[in-house]
Amino acid sequence: MPENPSQSSVTESDSVLQAALAAVEEQREAVREFPGKGPALARSLQTLGDLLRDAGDTAGAEESYLEVLAVGERLELPADVIANARTGLATLLDFSGREAESLPHYEEAINNHEALGGESLEVAAQLRNNLAMTYKNMGKFALAEQHYLRALETLENRRGRESESVACVFNNLGSLYYAAGFPDQAKEMFEDGLKIRIAVLGDRHRDVAQSLCNLGTACHELKENEPAQQHFEQCLGILEAQLPAEAASYEAAGQDYLAMLDVLGETAKATAFQKRMEKALAAL
């Protein structure tokens, strides 16, 4: 009987993990005799941490990243090794619901990558984006803005204004300003992000639809109801054309559109769209 593909994948993953564990033990032994082997041990621990993280073993991954940092306190390690371990630890803590614990590790990882320069500056910018999002979720809007703006400056200098990473930061800034109660600034950021995404991705991309939805929300908050409806309708047209892949996004945007129409008293339009959306989703 042929081997089940999923079983084969699990077996292969276990084999890779066991090899990584063995490599760490081998490097630990080597360091006991030759401390100069510290960088090889640190890199094997980083690899193990990444594999454990991907396997869902958060505690094991955290232990591996922390051991890299502990090795760095005893032995001389390359700056990029320390930077990568800090990055792994920061993102692991952040995405496992331990945001407050992730903050100092994000800050140090950013400093490490910025000190390396070159392409590491872009890594630092992406980490600032993550850190800003974490601060926003904690209600620390001023700190979030500071890191978003620093990330935007770096990415514009490195990649130019017309890049998806720059558009993403504009979108995140818009969401921050909207959450902080500044819909005018939010609208401006969403408009900038939308222009870049259309230029880079074309006018039918799912990320363009996201920008249109965000822009529609900001316009509605500003009582610019006609353009708000137009933005939502453009968004929904893009997503509907990409069903079933975009079913979840289509339904979420559709519910936001219906809520807006309800506020505006557009009962006939809301009823017509509700039937259209239900029909489109039922056909999946």
C-alpha cells in the first residue's frame, strides 16, 4: 500500500527535527572542547528554534532562542546571529499572545539589525512595523505612530515609494489613525496606500480591495457617504470576482457595507446586496 502523503510529511518533519537536535548536541560537545565553535552552536540552536516554532512547540523554540543569547553572553558571536535570535524570540512571544514580553526583544532586535546596515535595515523596518502593531493593540498610539513612521522612512529610502511594503505601512498607519479617532489622517493614509497598490499590483488585486474597504470606512466616518459607498462597491466587485478564494474577505466586507447602508437608511440597496451576497456564497 502506498504511504499516506500526510504521514510521509510528518515522518520527514520528525526526521528533520531529530537531525537538528542531534546537531545541537554535537555542537554543544564541540564548544566544551573548543569555545571558538560558539557561532556554529548558536546557528544550530537558531535552526532548531525555527523548526520547533513551525511545529507549534512554542516553549521549545523559546528555550532555543534564549540559549543562543546565553551563549552570546559567554562567547563571542557574530552580530547577525544575535540579531536573528532576538528577532525569532520577539516574534515568537508576540504571536503567542505575550506582547508585553516581546517589546524589549523587538527593540534590541531592531537596534541589532540597524547596526548591521545594508539589507538588515529592511528587516529592522519590518520589525518596527510589527512593534508598532503591538503598541497599537496595547493602546499606545504615540509609540505605534513613531515606529510606523520610522519603518516608512526606511522602506521608502530602500525600495522607493511604489512598493507593496510601503503601501502596507501606509495602510497600517491609516488603521492606527482611525483607531485613535483621526479619520481625516486615516483617509489620507488609506488613499496613499491605495494609489501605490494599484500601481504595483493592478486594480483587481485582493490587497487593493482591502484598501478600498478601509478607505470606504474612513469616508463614512467623515460623512462622505457617496464615495464611501463607491469604495465599498469597488471592493466587493473585486472580491466577488475572486470567489471562492476570497469568500471570507467578501463576506466580512459585505457585512461592513450592509451595516453602513443600514445607518444611511438605504434599505432597498441593502436588501438587494444581501440577496446578491447570499446567492454568491451559496454557490460556493
